Amino acid sequence: MPYLSIQTNTDITVETRDTLLQQASQLVAQQLGKPESYVMVAIQPNSSMLFAGSDAPLAYLELKSIGLPEAKTADISASLCDLMQTHLGISRERIYIEFADAPRKMWGWNGGTF
């Protein structure tokens, strides 16, 4: 049920994309204590984006999950920023992350809801 969307204005090689998807999926599962079999991650590279009037490398991430604990968002933010810096070379101050706790009845799966 966790969903991580990564949008960036950087170009990403296939190898970097695959590694980033894998590591982001594992990180989200671990940080949220959820099975990785429920985690979905998407990357949208080469997006037309500006931050603070500059097109220097940047990223916007959205993490949505049922039962997303507010007390863990700072640690998750640090981990995700480190991941973006390591794989995409984006500095932490050029990354925004939106966290959303989804109500069970507002998250569909397998023809129903959670």
C-alpha cells in the first residue's frame, strides 16, 4: 500500500533507474515496517521543473501510505534525501517531500479497499 513517486528534472540512466527503484522500494518497506510486496515506486525523470527560480537538479517526492506515522517522517525524509543525493546527485535543499496518510477506505486494491 505504500506508494512513492519520484519526480525530477535530471536525466537517469537505465542502470541508475533500476537501482534507485530497488533501493527506494526496500527503504520504504523497512522504514514503514510494511512488506515490500505491497510497496510501489515510480520515477518520472526529465520533468520540466524549477525550484527557487533555478533548473539546477531537483526532486519532488510523494510518499503515501495507510497508517503513515507522523513521528517517522523526519527519519524517512533524511533517508530519502540521502538516496536522491547518492543516486541522482541532488542536494537535500533541492528536494521537497510530501507525506500523506491515506485512510483505509480511500485506498483500493484487488477490486476492493483496505
